[in-house]
Amino acid sequence: MSGSANVLTYHNDLARTGQNLEEGILTPSDVNVKTFGKVGFLNTDGLVDAEPLYVSNLAIGGRSHNVVFVATEHDSVYAFDADTLIQLWQVSVISPNETPSDDRNCAQVSPEIGITSTPVIARNADGGILYVVAMSKDADGDYFQRIHALDITSGADIPGSPATIQATFPNLRGQVTFDAKRYKERAALLLLNGVVYTTWASHCDEGEYTGWIIGYDATTLQQANVLNLTPNGEDGAIWMSGAGPAADSEGNIYLLDANGTFDETSDSSGFPSHGDFGNAFLKLTAAGGKLSVADYFNTHDTTAQSGRDEDLGSGGALILPDYTDSSGITRQLAVGAGKDKHIYVVNRNDMGKFHHKKNSSIYQEIDHSLTGQFFGMPAYFNNTLYFGSINDSLKALSIEDARLVPQPISQTTAHFAYPGTTPSISANRTSNGIVWAVEARGSDAGILHAYDASNLENELYNSAQARAGRDAFADNKFITPMIANGRVFVGTLTGVMVFGLLP
């Protein structure tokens, strides 16, 4: 099966829209239980928490392959032929005399922690490089976090790989130090302007931790920059239910930070007086090679939100294309949501900062569209955002006059239990749009749904429709489906389910 689609990063692009607009095989008329379903399974040695990635027409062993890349919690990376499903290579990124980490007494990622975050691929003339972060431990009880750069044609580490992740950051007491055992790399990697950005989350909010972002030069794996978002406070993890930091065309980075210290006393520029940005919608810049906060938004009740564990950090940020409103003003916007059931739309050039008066300076806040807490990412397609919060329908919200319309234009009849759903989109440019979403059904049972993107009431297919469990699979938490060249790939507890047109 030939094709030109590439999925090199989480949710398809730096804006994290989740849309593959080069899908010429799957159409609404072909995706139904009679003609579409399970076509295979990619067996792996551990849980697949990372979204699979995809490269079309990659030369391996003297032949051209469409290749799907899979990373596991057992610290392995695989390359499979996406059409024949034959394994092309497998590598372990564990150093000698080490094993994957234990679960650190936290059931969020269990029974072992290896590769949790979605890797990122950089193409080059020789094929490309896959960057991945792996956690491990040795017999002495020491823990390690390492970033690897792997040749995508063989899985081999390139020269200079791996690099051990270590960092310090100045604070009012001297400095804060990154401690590998206290963190997992849950949010997807971001490759931007030659730097691979890692972001760090805690284990079940336990122990002393702070909000780290650490960048590595993509060529040398030398540390490029470091930022701590709560250097004089505590908490402030970056995890976003597996979503990755987003980036705009000007090289700014956007993310949602979890519950943690926020300094309600501001300096003369309106920034937290001690540099603590817990529970914030953030814009970062790496101007001059130094990573720093360029702008931010915090809710008026941000400290109370953090105390109730109703922070923004469970959701990811999505960059919208530029919109022109009825006054002729071009609006550059980003959108995010978290545990407080609100949707926040920020002006990327003036995010609003912090005010004690109820969110008076934000571009738009919608507090009645989501029924439940939001864990994951929306998707964007054809002036529409698709949100799937907990115990709620998957909803389509349109954008009009450069603003999000609160009432959904359509929604699914199915409701999605914890953790809700992160949808992905396949389309052929602006036509044949399909919304794909995984539903957790308990006891590790999952259902893949396909909906008409123009009307979510029109369900095209779900994997529970087939008889005798033909399309059944064991669901894994925070899974984002990946679609490329007529195939849909879904991570599970033991590998990747592959769906496509039936023979």
C-alpha cells in the first residue's frame, strides 16, 4: 500500500490539531462494520502508552516500507511494516545491568515505567532520527532518565546518544536539582528549532517535585536550556494526559501546568513575584537560547483550584489557525481545558495573566460546554473543535467570528467514561472527514469509534459492532488513535491494534 502520510509527532503537528489531511483511503462510505475492522495486531513486550508514529516510503534493508514505530514501558522501540505488519527491527534502550523502573508506588503507570511519552521523529537524507526518553534503574536502586536518538532505519543509537538527563535551576535558596526518581516523562516530546523539549510529571503527586522543562540539542544531545516553573514553590507537574507542548509558527511554546504554587503577588510586569507558575496556561520563548515564560494566564481562583486538585494540567494546549473577526482584526488564539470543566481560549499575544476579579482579561471562557473534567486533547478540523470530557458526549464546537460557539453543533450518543477521549481526525484535505475516538469500558476493554466529522450523531463504525469479538481489544489509559494510509493504530496493554479495510 503506497502512501505519503507521515505522523512524526504527537497529534500530527506542532499545533497538536490531531488531523491527518492526507488520508485518501478511508472514507465515510467505506468505514462500516462490514468492510472495516481489525486487520492485525503488533505484539510488543510491554504497555504501549505512547502514540505510535509513522513514516511513509522509508528505505530499510534495500526496500521501501511504510513504517509504524512503537515504544513500550519495557524500554523497547519497534519498527513494523505498516502494511504487512512484519517486524523490521526492535531495540532495547536499557543500559547494561539495568531494568525498567518500578512503578514508584504509583498505579498511574504500572507495573513498570520505561518509555511513557510519545517520541518525535526528525527526517533527514538518510531516513531520520527518533528521539525517545527512557526511565530505568540499576541493582543499587539508582534511577535514570535518558534521552536517546535512534536511527529510524535500524534503531541504533547515533553518536552521542544517549544523554543522561540532569539539571539544576536557580532559586531564592540557591538552586533546585532534578532528581530522576521523582519524575516520569508523561507529556509527548516536542522538537522545535533544533531542540528536543522534555517535560516532567510526578508519580501520583507524591514527594517533593517541581515543574521542569529541559531542552536538548537535536544534533549533539547536549543540554540546550532549562526552565523550572515552580523553583521557589512546589508541585507544578507537566503531564497533560500524554499530550505534548504545542508550538506556533513563531517558535513559541504553549502548555498547561498542573496544580502547584502560584505567586498571587505580581512584579511590575504582572508576572509572579517569585517565578512560580503553578496551574497556568503558559507561553514560553527560547529567544537568545534561554527558555523563559513570555506570557501566561491563571484563573482568579487558581490557588483554590490547585488545593482542590481541579487544575488545568490534565489537558493539552491546541494552537488554532489565525482567524479574522467581524471588525477585521486578526486573532491568534490557543485553546485548552482541564479539570474545572471550563474551556479557555487565549489571545496568544495577550493571554491575560492573573487578576483577582473573575478571569476578566481572558479572550474567551466557556463554562457550560463540558459536562465532566477534561483529560487529554481536543482535535481541530474545518473550523470545528472536538472535545471529549469525562462522562460526556464527544462534542463538536464551531468557531464563528473568531470565537468558539458554546453550544455544540453536534454530539455523539455515546458517553465516554474516565478518562474521556482524545480524538483524532482523518480527511482528504477538507473532505471525507472522520473523527476517531477510543472509549474505555472498564476491565481494560476498549471500543474504537468512527464518526462523520460533519455530524457526530452519524456513527460510522465502532469495534463492538462486530460479532464474536472480531475487533475487541484491551484499552489502555490516555490512548490517542493514529491514522495513516488507510490504517488506524491503537495502543493497548500488550501491543498495537491495527484496523483497516477488510480483505
